[in-house]
Amino acid sequence: MEQMFNDAPLADRMRPRNLEEFVGQEHLVGKGKILQTIIRQDTIPSMIFWGPPGSGKTTLARIIARQTNSEFIQMSAVLAGVKDIRDTVENAKKQRAMLERKRTILFIDEIHRFSKAQQDSLLPHVETGVLTLIGATTENPSFEVISALLSRSRVFVLYQLTKENSMQLLSAALHDKERGLGQLNIKIERKMLESIAEYSNGDARTALNILELSSKIGKPNKKNVILITEDDVKQAIQRSNLLYDRAGEEHYNTISAFIKSMRASDPDAALYYLARMVEAGEDSLFIARRMVVFASEDIGMAQPTALVVANEVFRACETIGYPECAINLAHGVVYLATAKKDRRAYEALRSAQADVKQYGNLPIPLHIRNAPTKLMKELGYGKGYEKYPEKKNFLPEKLKGKIYYCR
């Protein structure tokens, strides 16, 4: 059991100790879901948790280690190096030898910041089972984690908490007398808690930090009741978010405003939010990557060259870097913001994916199946196929006539 200090931040004190206390991510931790199952069976694979800040990545890693009685070692990819990994491996080998093959879970926060060499150094130890890796990242692991490490890990996607999730956490913190604020006589209206939940944007840490700061700003009355007012909450919000945090909530607010400004064809707003990110030192490749996605998702067939431009901007950021690549980003932002918009291809893909999830792999019509052997030809594979038919009947029978892309 980890020691808990009274002066630790509320968010740390209220960190869930088991899955029963954990809030959110029901698709992973709900009854009968994957994380519950692997903990119960004690079959913990190496895994990557991909999700926004405050969604529970670190907490889940700690819970898994605690409930499987595993050695838990945490390191930050920003501070750790290959030597730290080497030391951890040696310690893990000793643990296995002395404690009947006790598992060592190495939790790496912000694993996307590990270099390729650092990630490569993990491979042999993950593969042999000396280490069970749990990596946490806010970035798409497909881009940021080497393929060899990905292939040896399960990727679990975490989503930002809902408003209801955040309200549940705030309520628990207010009533918990051991770890929360329950020993204080706090009075706060529900609408104030809702304001905190909405502002925190699904980040549990942000929500609890604001609540804690509000409780310190609030003044006790004659009956020693701390009444948290709307003004107290506003002050707490302002104090908690004076700086742009590249791994925090403002990071996501700014990139959201940036994307939505381009979507609304407002180059001035898009350039403003670009400037905020550039001045804050945001990773140029992070910005450019979002632009590549935007080019296909929001512009699509209205101006197919948008994808070419976005890719070239990404390439320029790779080869040039700051400060000059800010000009390339600005060039691309203006182009994407002023381009015509067409989301039909994106929406068609999502609709087709929904049918695949609902119906599974429906039988492919015989006439468009591959027929490399005589037996397949005798079974009707490829029979009647026309290169340019007047009447198109290429979809499975169950989806015949279905239109995904509205021309």
C-alpha cells in the first residue's frame, strides 16, 4: 500500500485504489470487460493506454499492479534514459529469482516522448517477459510508438470523462473524510459543481484541482461553514490555468479551437490559435498531423489537393523544424481554412464501418471473388464479372442497394 500524505494534492489523495472506486472507462473496466478479466485471471499483457489527460491511465496501471501483487516501477519518458531501463531490468530479474517469478510492471508515462533507441531497448525484455510494459500516451501510438513494440502490446483507448463522471468524482471528494474534503464543512451549490465539471473537459485531475483551490479561496462563516461561491470557482479556474500545458487541458482546448476555426473557414481565428500553439512551443508535428487528418476529414473531395498540401507541410516541419516551419504551418492553415469543405467521404467511411461492426464479414458476391484455381472457378468464383457494368451489384446481398457516399 502506498503511503498517503495529508498535504498531497486532492487529486493524488483521491486516486482510486481499486476498480470499484474507478470512475469512467466502463468499456474497459465494467463488469466482464477486458481489464476486469485480465486482472481476475492474472494474465497481464504489455499494453499501451492511449487517452487524454486525466482519463485514468496512471491510475489504471497502479490498480493493475496492486491487484495482481506485481512490482510497480514508474518512470517519465521526459526524464528517464536507457540507463534507467537497464537498472529496472536488473531489478526485475532479481525479483523474479527471489520471489518466485514475481511480475515487474514498468509504467512509462508519456511514452511517445521516448526516442526510437529508448523504445528499442525495451523490446527484448518485453518479449522475454522480464518486464510487463504499460505505456501511457496522449498521442496516437500508431505514430509515436515503434511498430515492434506495438506488436507486442495491447492498445487500450481511454476517453475523456463525461460530465456525469466528473460530478461523481467531485461528490466523492466532498464527502470522503479520510482522503477528501469531507472533514471540512463545505457548502457548494450543484450548479457550481456542474461548472467545474464542464470546465474540466473530462480531466479528473483538473476538476479536483479546481475544487480544492475553490475550498481554499472560500471563506468560513460564523458557523465555520465554507461557502464556495460562483466567484470563488471563477477565481480557482483562472489561477489553475494561467499557463498553456502541452499535456493538459488547455492543450486540447486550443487544438480544438484551431480545428473548428479551419472547419468554419475562418483563417484569422485559425492563425491566432496556431500562433498560440507556436509561441507555447507546441510540437510542430502534432499540429501538422492534425492538419493532415483535417484535409481528408473536412475538405475531402471538395479539394483533393488539400491532402497534398497538408502532407507537404508535415514534411516541411520534419525537415526544417522551428522557428522557420511556423511559416509552412501558416501557409497550410490558410489554404485549409479557405478551401471548400466536403465531409461525405469521411461520413461514408464511418457509415460503412458501422455496418461492418453490426453485420461482421458478410459473404462477398461470387462474381467479384478472386478465382486463382480451377476449383474456385467451378464454384462460380468470378463468374459473370464485368469491368464496367451498367448495373453495379458489388455489395453483399444483405447490403444490396446501400449508399454510403452521396454523390
